[in-house]
Amino acid sequence: MDQARSNVQAAAAGYRGSLRIALSDGVLPQRLTAILARCREQEPEVELRLFEVSLSQQLKGLREDLFDVGFARSKDIGEGLIAQPVWQTPLTVAVPARHPLLALKHIPLDQVLNYPLVLFHPQTHAGLHQQIDSFLRQIPSPVTVAGQVSSQEVMLILVAAGYGLGLTCEAQMALCQSAEVVTRPLAGDPPVLTSYLLRSSNDPSEQLKRFITRVTDMDSVT
């Protein structure tokens, strides 16, 4: 019933089609903004409907045709779906202002691990948690976790309060304005966090093909 009502409202607004886009796990806002703007410019008659959901809801909705396409940080999606890597951004360190590590322009990981870490929660940020946890498991040094957070905002609060250092996405931190938290890159060749475009393994519609082309045309490291 809700779907039918939405279709009627879209038709009344002058749209002649729609794409249902499911977002989970901290999609890169800069990239999504650029894609949506290009879609409005090139196909203004297509309604773009955004849904913020958990990863599990996203996968279920894609399988049940509740969504047409999704963006996530996980490639562990099971059968019937395709995960296409589209964006990458370096892992970076969020450091409290006036912290001794700020004397370094690039912070070696072994020095980061001398302090407790504030990480993303595995339920609300499943993909980010999986990628960062996989990286940390390769490190022989012990890791002390000060807390797991469900949002970038809470991470900034805990880091600013001195509970620990944050491991997070460089592109997302670039949007944060805080006098109490400073971002520093990791020394050497830092790992990258990957964002994926998710869709059904069935043949996409022509409309969805054009959307995917716009995404891949803007594919870059940010």
C-alpha cells in the first residue's frame, strides 16, 4: 500500500520513474552529493528515493526488491547480490587537540596503538568495523578499545574528551568541524577503506544501468 501511494505521489509530481537507493554504514557524502546532482541534471524526470538502513535491512531489501541499489562498506553480502567496489579513502587517525602525537605530521601505527582506540560499533557500522578490524588483526601489537560508537559525532566527543584515538575515514573527517579534534594521516602506506555499490545479480534495468555508469564514471580515491 505504501509503495502504491508513493507511486501515485511521484506521478503527480511529474516523475516518470524512480530509483530506490539504500544507504548504510557511513556512505561518503561528497561522492553521493555529486552523483545525485548529476542525476537531477541528466534525468530530472527520475525520482531518487533514499533510505537509511542497517546493512542487514539493506541486504534483505535488495533481495526482496524493496530497493534497486545500495551503498555500503561491506562486500560480505551472500548469494544473489553483487558488491562492486566504487570508492576508496585512506584510514586516518582522530587525535585530541594538544595531544603529544600531534608533533608528528604522519603518525606511525605502532605509536597509535600505544593509546586506547575509539572504533565503530559492529552492528551500526558493520562494514567499517569489518574493514578496520581486519586490518588490526594483522598487527601483532595488542589493541585496547576504549569504546565502540554508532556515529562519527560520538567518536569526536570521546576523542575530544581524551578517552582514546579514533580510527576513521579520511573523507568523512574532512567534513567535521571541531577545534578539539585534529586529523592526522597514518605514516607509510595507510590502508584504505572501500565503499561498495550493491545490487541484485539479476540484469539491471536500463535506468539502473545509467545510474551505475554515473557512479563508476566518478569512481576515484577521495
